[in-house]
Amino acid sequence: MGDRVGEGTRRVDLNADLGEEVTDDVALLAVITSANVACGYHAGTPAIMRAVCAEAVRLGVSVGAQVSYADREGFGRRRTDVAMAVLREQVADQVGTLASIAASEGTEVRYVKPHGALYHRVIEDVEHARAVLAGSGTLPLLGMPGVLLRLAVEAGRAVWHEGFPDRAYDDAGRLVPRHRPGAVLDDGERIAAQALTLASRVDSLCVHGDEPDAVANARDVRRVLEAAGWTLEGLT
């Protein structure tokens, strides 16, 4: 982790959630190196996916599928009890939709990252983790340590570990739930400092695209990383 492609050069990815209709996708794409594209189940439309993919191609940004529960009303943040077989097909549908659009714009889906409630659930839930794996073919997985990444490794899949400069962590190394005070950081200097701390521990840093200062935060994170000698490189 951290020096993920190594050979003396410190490299790390900077990702953000895009296509969610709540942020400046174009401005974020000019800063990040990997884009987690909403695939329509919690946010996004085919037209938005196409626009994000086209701009990602222009700027050399890697494209990943941001898969979620079918929960547009709750922005994918509500825990949803769904059968494993149904979730598997929902994940396959999301990945397939984005893959088709990405191919038409001259790129490909290079990894999968669960979103919201699904992201946190597959850290511990074996059935839902297996559904995500089964629905996403052989694509690499991006996430935090837990069941999903462990099962992916056991299946011979590539995994990338992720850290969050703009979120608070608890003593167990998990993200503090969003409903708790202080869970989402809004101090630019603290976010940048946490990015530096996390960079040597993970493969990719995520700046949340749905926060009001998302673009400014991403710029600050990139600036301090590069000043500290890190090379930013997309997930490939």
C-alpha cells in the first residue's frame, strides 16, 4: 500500500465520486486521477455517465463503477436488505451499463467501488460481499479492509485499499458514521494533513464529491501530496 507501483517512486491515487448530480464533475476531473462514476442506482443518468467518461478520457482519468443499492431516494445511504441473487444482478447491471458507455467514449471500467450503505455493509456481510464480487466479473475492487477485499484476494482478484482525508476515523480504524458530529471534516488544513498521513498506508485517497468544498479540498490534497514528493497516478 502507499508505494503501490514502487521502484523508489511514491505513488498514490486520488479519487472522487462523480456523476451524482451534486457537484462540479468537470472541475473535480481536472484534479483527481480516478473517477468513481455513479451508475444510476443511487444517482446519475446515462447522459451524465457519458459526459463524465468523455471528460475522463480527455484528461487521462481512470474510470471505476460506483455500485450501490437501488436507492435513489436515500442516495444509496440506507441499509437495504436484498437477496444475494438480486444484488448480484443489480451490480452486474450497473457495471454493464457503465462499461458500455465507457467503451463508446474510448475507455473502460477499471475497477469497482461500492457506494454508501453497500460500501460499509460489505466490510462485514459475506453474502452481500459475494454478490458484489459475482456481479462485477474480474474487475479489481477498491475499498477498506474487510470481508469484500479478503474474498476478492482469495478469488485472485486485485484489490486497492482506500483512505478518506475528509472523514473522521474511530479507534478501530472505521469511518465515524455520518450522523455523528464531526464525522465529515470541513477544515481544509486538517483534511490535507490527514491525506499526508494516509498516503503511505493506502493505494488511493477519496475526497467526497458531494461535499460543498469538494473541489477546493481535492486541490488542497493534491497540492500537499505533490509538495511532499508523491506522484499521483490513476488506478489501472
